[in-house]
Amino acid sequence: MNAWDQSVKSAVQSKRPAGPPPAAPHDLDGEPSYPAGTRSVEGRLLARLLEYLGNPPLEFVLWTGERIAPAGTAVVARVRVSSRATLLGILADPQVRFPDAYSEGRLEIEGDLVQLLETVYHSGRRSPQPSPVRRLVERLHRPHVNTLTGSRENIHHHYDIGNDFYSLWLGETMAYTCAYYPTATSTLDEAQYAKMDHVCRKLRLRAGETVVEAGCGWGALGLHMARHYGVKVRAFNISHEQVAYARSRAESLGMSSQVEYVEDDYRNISGRYDAFVSVGMLEHVGVANYPALGEVIARSIGPQGRGLIHSIGRNRPAPLQPWIEKRIFPGAYPPSLAEMMQIFEPYDFSVLDVENLRLHYAQTLRDWLALFETACGRVREMFDEKFVRMWRMYLAGSIAGFTTGALQLFQVVFAPRDNNDVPMTREHLYPR
Amino acid sequence: MNAWDQSVKSAVQSKRPAGPPPAAPHDLDGEPSYPAGTRSVEGRLLARLLEYLGNPPLEFVLWTGERIAPAGTAVVARVRVSSRATLLGILADPQVRFPDAYSEGRLEIEGDLVQLLETVYHSGRRSPQPSPVRRLVERLHRPHVNTLTGSRENIHHHYDIGNDFYSLWLGETMAYTCAYYPTATSTLDEAQYAKMDHVCRKLRLRAGETVVEAGCGWGALGLHMARHYGVKVRAFNISHEQVAYARSRAESLGMSSQVEYVEDDYRNISGRYDAFVSVGMLEHVGVANYPALGEVIARSIGPQGRGLIHSIGRNRPAPLQPWIEKRIFPGAYPPSLAEMMQIFEPYDFSVLDVENLRLHYAQTLRDWLALFETACGRVREMFDEKFVRMWRMYLAGSIAGFTTGALQLFQVVFAPRDNNDVPMTREHLYPR
């Protein structure tokens, strides 16, 4: 550990338990937090931006060697900006240009990337009540449309870039969704299996029942349900690569008669099942399609079934971080709980249980990032350095999203209104 | 058990496990389900109403002796209508006039009142998607306004009719909210204490902490928290009778320094607390006041607290049953989950846990109704026969509301977005 690492580490340790940073001083006419000295124009602009963001504990080093850092505050990371053009881009559109510049190597970060991004998430917070203008902008913002064709393109963009790549860092289950850590020492793989059991228990699966799964990734949950709960599963997914992988996995385990993987859109689900489950698909559905999803569920499970939806969410409606939407997940939108109700309300579903697992997603992402860093030489060979840096930024930013509460993870259990065959307590979820 | 009871009972037993009744045949031009025979005009109108409601398995006996019952169906209850005026009233406005006629003795019910009302709730169901007109009506419907003064009047109407009356049938805790039955054999009192423990565990109360309670009823929860979890409680309530009772109870237990009961509106809560709790008050707040409630909570618990709201709710927005709103709970409105989010979204609260306890409320109400029936001679002396019948109708109708899913009971745990000191799992709620 070098001196810089040491100083970052001690700054981090002394700051960590103190909770969120103090409220941002938005009064730009007050005493400047960034002493001007002999400051360039670019340096002055950057200092202004940082003051506006509430003086995040970051040091910027410009291409000229000029340093901009808040006075009297230990910093958690240092950002080296390689050119004037890069800085002006960041000043113009920090949310997209900052991660782009990092991906393209026009910006270097020394210190903890996750910490830096947590700092930025905290600093970017505004007053508790979003302004009417911001609300309007958020309402008008519509991510890439998820028509049947649009969905295929959006999903292909992210999930079909190679099973080999994902197998480097997702662990043995290839589950690409929030895991569930029963204890602080659970490993990633243990936590992924624990998540599957948690979901199966919430659905109270009984041997001989049938389950339809909407958006099945590489197929681990369907296999787990069939092998350990004796149910028959039909799992839908529009990612060609994932379905191929899932089918060959089921075949090699001799489970093909128990788990059928269908390469098709959730809107084309047909048949009647005892339970509906969807883990990590809702983020790609789009609020406009929620009533259609509700209709699919209602016709799939009838008046006596039950269902579970597991999805990234928000505390209140807001667009996805624009860089993530642009570079990583086109068409994605994590809903607020109220927005999710547009699935359930029109069909009179009763919401039985909502659990928020956001800190489990932070831990899952930490485990993924650690595996990714171990494998990044291999990833560089498969793609290039830019891809490695982009993916690192995405994983680190997602950790920061969940630890700062910008993102939530909701598991929602529901049943049709008429179904009184629901458990009285949730004790069965916690067997000992 | 007489022959009628016997026939109702066997009809019930043969029907019970079959799930909800079949969908209502809305085609009024089809084969009539009620054979006309020599039917009076009133009888024909009633038959039409019952066909429209999907032929509920009920027999009506008119003042003339004329009987109207669905062909070929065992009935679960018999309704005797005493006069033409009574019947016309019911035909004109069944939701209000039917229970009014029962309260006033102009209508007798033989058989199981709860079963009858469950039948009516099921029959009254419409298509899954409410019509735009109904949605508009529901949006426009506003119950009695809950201004500071209006709230006092509305609460006085229900809660200040006498502690002696409520003590006859609420059990020893005087808790007038949904209990929590850990096992099928739990008694009412056990279940009320279990509910308090469930709430305290969800809030993870630690000795020495402070709690503010909005709407404390007769004060049992505050006392329980202070005695068993070592916290200091400030509990707000605008019911004069309830506050007087709660204070004297705290005094007799020597707990006055630990639990302070304040006769004031939740909007006047001041001070900073570790936790906010409200059990059974939200029904009286009104959706328009939810952001104000959110503001009260935000300023009460700051960035590191947590809270719990326990409230009757709905699967989707709908006005309260109009007779209940008119005669029992003026100003009351049970929200949908999406509506509840209007408390949390503006202040960026993270919803951590939602549990639906509707079947527990059905059981609670069954226990209350049984105690009420035992004490109804005493209630008749305190009030009159009309009051006894009105209250019976209210308790039985509420059971039917919860068993048919017309009503839900949501317990919602939340914390400010910045609070990462939240439990990773809910296992601590289920100690063994």
C-alpha cells in the first residue's frame, strides 16, 4: 500500500461511520470552498461545479498540473483529467461524459472508484422535493421503447455479448441478479442459491406444480426450482445466447423434460400455471407495458395462483442514470413501488409481501467486481481496454447506486384477490 | 341447531372449499335464474337486482310471504323484508339501505350474517378493469374532509362513544387494530401482544431510544414499547376519551415518565425521535394529507431514523363502503399501496418491508364479534337495539371485507434513503 492509498484509506476510515456528508452549500456567492490562487479559467469552472455539487471530497488534477480540491477536507480519491476537451465535456454533461472519459482513458482515477462514485451520488442529491421542472423532465423522459422488436434489440445489446464473458465473473450459477446473503460470510454462489430458495419459499412451491418464468437469464432459477422443489417450469427469454446456454445446461443435467426454455417475449406467454415468477426482467419492461404484464400474469395464474416479481426499483420515479441507459442498458427503467402497482391494480392482485434487498445487491456487485478485476486480463483479450474500463465503471457505479439508496431492490409477492390460500405468517421463509 | 341452521350449515360446508363463486352472468336478457311464477312487481325487481349481482345464494322473503331465491342453488342465508318501502329503499341504494334496514329492524337475517355479506361482496364484483366512469367517480369521491377541526369531529364520532363500551369486546389490551396470530390457536389478547412485538421487532427498538406514535388509541402499544423495549414514547391522539384512558393506565402502571400521551393532531408533532410508528391512524388521514404526514415523519426522524405505518388498505383506489363511511367512520379512506407511496416518495424514504395481514384482521374481527355478541345485552342497555344491530353489521361486514379481499391490511416499514443501518434479513422477526 503506497502513501496515497494510505491517505485515502485513513480518510475513508475516519469518514465512514459518520453517515452521509453534510448538506450541500448551494450559495454560490458565499466564501469559496476552493481557494482561487492562480487558477485557470477551466480550474475556476470546475471549482464552481464542485461547489455546486456540495464540495465532494475529491481532488482533480488537470493536464497542466493544476490541482482543485476542497479546502481543509481529506479527499477520498484523485481524478486526473488528461485534456482541456475532456474537462469541457465533463463540465457540459458530467453524468455521461465523466464515465465516458474514464472508459476511454482520458481520465484516471486514483483511490477507490466505488467511494468516489458514492461521493458523487451523495453530492448530486437535491432538496427532498424535486422541483416541478425536474418532475416534468422525468415524466417526459422515456427510455428506448420496448416494443417486441425494440425489446429484442435492447436485450441483445447487453445479454448477447458472450456467455464466456459473463461466466468469468458471475460465479457458477450465472445468475445475473441480486443475490441473498443469509450471513455476512456467505459467498456469492451460496448467496445466489439462497436467493433461489428464498424465492421458492416465498412462492411456496409444492412438488407437481407448474411455474412460468418471465425473463430467465441463463436459466439457473428454473433448474433450481425443478431439481429442489419438484415443479415443472416454462421459462421465457428473448436473449438467444442465454436460451441456448440454459437449454444445454438443462440437457446435460437430464432436466429437459422438467424445464422448458422458450425463446420468446413474455407477452407471448400462454397456458395456465400455479405460479408466475420474474427475477430481473421488469427493469426492461417499461412502465407503459406494466398493465400488459399484469394481463399476462392474470391469465397465466387464474384466480388461485400466486406470483413474485424481483426488480431493481427507486424510491420515487426518476430516469435511469443516463450513462447507464446509453452505454449499458438501453431501454431499462427501474420503477418506483407506486409505478410497479400499475401491474397489480388493474387486475385486483393483492400485494402480500415486499422486501427491499438493496444492500444485498451492493454486496452481490462487490463480489462480481472482485471476480471481474481478477479476470480483467482475460476480458481485455476478449474485448479491449475501453470495454474493461466501461464495465468497471458500470459495476462500481451500481454498487454506489445501491449503497446510497439511489437504487432499491424490491421482491414483491402477490396473489389474485380471491386467493385465501396464502400463508398467515412469513416464518416459513426462515427455516432453522 | 334447528333445521334451517342445519341446511345453511351443510350448504356452507359443501360450498366452502370450492373457492370464489362463479363469474356473474351479466346478460340480463338470457334465461332468468329466478323463475317468475306468479311474481309481484317488487319481486320481479328484486329478482332482477339479484340476477345482476350474479345470483348470490340468498333467499328473500317479502312481507307478503313471497319468496325469491335462485333456482337450484342451496342458499346460505334468508333475508326477510318487512315492508314495500324497505324493499324499494334497498333497490334504490342497496349499499346504504340494506344495512340501514337491518339496523332499524326492518329486515331480518336468518343464517350466517358474515357468510351473507361475503356472498354480497363476491357478487358485487365487476370486471377486473374498472370502467373509466367508475374510475372518475372514485377519483372525485372525497370523504369528509380531514382538516384539523374536521378530523376532531370525525374521530369524536367513532372513538368517543365510551371507553366502557369498547372495553366490552376489544379484549384486555383495548387495541382497536388488526392483531397478529402467530398460531391458529392464539387468543385475541395473545395476538394483540404478538402484534405489538411484531411492530417493535420491525422497528428494531433498542433500550434508551425514543419513539413518536401518531394515533395511539387507548395507548397499549406505547406502554408495551416502554415496558418491554425500554424506549421513551410520545404518543399523539385527538380522541379525548382515549387519551384520558391511556394516561390513567400509564399512571397506574407507574409508566408516566416513560410514555407521554399528548392530546393533539399528528400534524402538530414536534421534536426528534429514533422511530416513528402509526398503527391504525392512516385510515383517518386522507390521501390529500399524505405529503403533510410525510413531512411530519421526515422532520421527526431525521436522516437516520426508521418508521412503521400499519393501515387498512385496498388493492386499488376505491371509496370506502358508503354505509361504513356514513354511519361508522366518517372521513375514513383505506388507501391503495400506490396511494400510500404519496407519504414516502416526496421525502425519498426507502420502503423496506410491506406485509399484508388481511386474514389476521378477519380473525381479529371474528374474535371481537364473538365478544360483542356475548356482551350485546349490556350494549343494548348502554345504547339501544338499533346500535347493537348497526355494530353487528359493521363487524360482520368488515370480516367479509377482509376475507373477500375487498380490504387489505398493510404494515409498511421504511427508512430515510441515507440510512444503511437497516437489517439485512427479516429473520430477527421470527425468534424461536
